[in-house]
Amino acid sequence: MEHLHQSLTSHVPDPVIPLGANERLATRLYRMTVEIRDAQWALRTWMNPAVATVAGRECDVAGITGDDRAAVIEAAQLKSALEAKSQDSLPPACTDNPRAADPGDYPAELAFQPSLNLR
């Protein structure tokens, strides 16, 4: 999750709130989780819906379903958005909602985010 956080917030630093050195681990983890999602929402301007469509088709072919499918789609969108942002290239249309999954609670979110592999 730390790699994902660094990848996103290096391009979208606004959501990052500096924490003191004595901050509890639970607080740090919670902030990291929120900052990842905030950066994802900020990047939606550079997310092309076609990327999600292609990633979804690739998941269908590979038999990837459920949260794994959502993670593949979100990772594809994020990777594409980071590239588009670095090239200052907006897509012809942007994504209204950058999330392919909506984990119902914080533990589910903690389980989901590490599967967003941008490598």
C-alpha cells in the first residue's frame, strides 16, 4: 500500500496531510488510505473511460471477477491517468467515477487497496 500511496501522491500531493512523528500507526494507516482515494478522485480528469472498458474486456477473457476485476480496472485507470497527467494530455472524455469497487467499510478498503498494483 505504501508503494501505491507514493506513486499517487508524488503526482497529486494536495491530499497529503503531514503527521507528527509521534502519530499512532492506526492514524497513519487511515490517512494513507484516505489520501490514496483522494488522489484517485483528483486524477479522474485524466482517466479515459475507454481504458476501463478495455481492462474490463481483458478481465472477461482472463476470467477475472469480483474485487480482483475491480482492482485490475482501477489500476489500469490510475496508471493511464498518471501517464496522461505527466504528459499533460487530457482524454476526449473523462471518467465520472474513478472507482470500480466500493468496499463497504474500512477493513474491506484496507484489503482492497493493496491489490491496486500500478507496476
